[in-house]
Amino acid sequence: MEILQPPGWARPRGYSNGIAASGRMVFVSGMIGWDGDGVFHTDDFAGQVRQALLNVVAVLAEAGARPEHIVRMTWYVTDKNAYVAAYKEIGRAYRDIIGEHYPAMTAVQVAALVEDRALVEIEVTALLPE
């Protein structure tokens, strides 16, 4: 895996501008902040992020993948201000679960998610080395 960082560009915080990789592709559907039984345990933004990331890692493991194989993440949030306000807690959860690996990442605010209680949905693309 190669991080794509154009010369002279400031290093982004918490993500990479781009990733080049080859291998077996793994696609993880949007994961939200409920557990494997579809039960929400919190309405706290950072708490739902933590659970969504745990869900991502669980699905990756089914393919033999680990967090460091993630090449792209897309975050859908229902409230940009809540997302920004929870940066510190989100960062802590991210490092606890994903580690110091920062793939290409996009975050967008959406009007709503399909599950009414969901505050965040995270989808992932990963590549297992050949």
C-alpha cells in the first residue's frame, strides 16, 4: 500500500489524500452504531462511531482482513456540528479500533439515515495484499 502525498502539500490530519494498492478487494456495507443484533446502546455520537468501527472490523475479519487493509472510508453523518464537537472522542475511538492507519476518507452530512436512531454510517473498502 502506498500513501499518495503530492510534494509540497500539507499532510492531512486523520486521513490520506490517496492510497494506491493491489490485492483482494473487500467491500464493507455502511455500518451504523448498533450491535450485531441490531440494538443501539447509545445515542451519543462518539459512542455510535465506536460501535460502527467495531462493526467494520468484525466484517473485515470475516475476509481475513484487518484495519490496516482499509484503503477508503466514507462517513455519512446526520449532524456536522455533532461530528465536529466529538472530534476528540472520535479520534480516540478510531485509534483504539483502527490504530494509526489513515486511509483515503470522505465525510459528508446527510439529511437522514435509513435507521432513524443512527447518527453515523461508515462504509469501507479494503485490499488484502496478494
